[in-house]
Amino acid sequence: MPFFSDLATCFSRFLQYNTANISTVIGQLIAGVVINHFGWFGRVEISLDWKRWLALGSMMLALYFV
């Protein structure tokens, strides 16, 4: 997903480099969860379970501590 990489490049002057990279990974993770949840692009729908919520929460916590 080049969109997230472009955003990280644009905002890396304002944010620290690690923060921009972790934000990129979180954005890709959220996009993947949304695509799976709604079954876009002809995919099988995969609902949000506790493992996915835990992964999203862990990434947000990592972003907070960076």
C-alpha cells in the first residue's frame, strides 16, 4: 500500500522517524482488518475477534510509548 508509505515520508519531518514507521504499520493493519471484516475485494469475511482487538490495542500502545 504505497499510500501509507507516502504519508510516512511526508510526515517524517514533523514526527520522529520511528513514530512515522509505526503509524504506517498501524494504518496497514487497520486497513487489513477492515478489508477482512467487510469481505471487500471478493475475500471471505473474517469478523473481529479478541486476537485482532488485542493486536490493534498492542500497536496503539506501542505508538503511545514511542
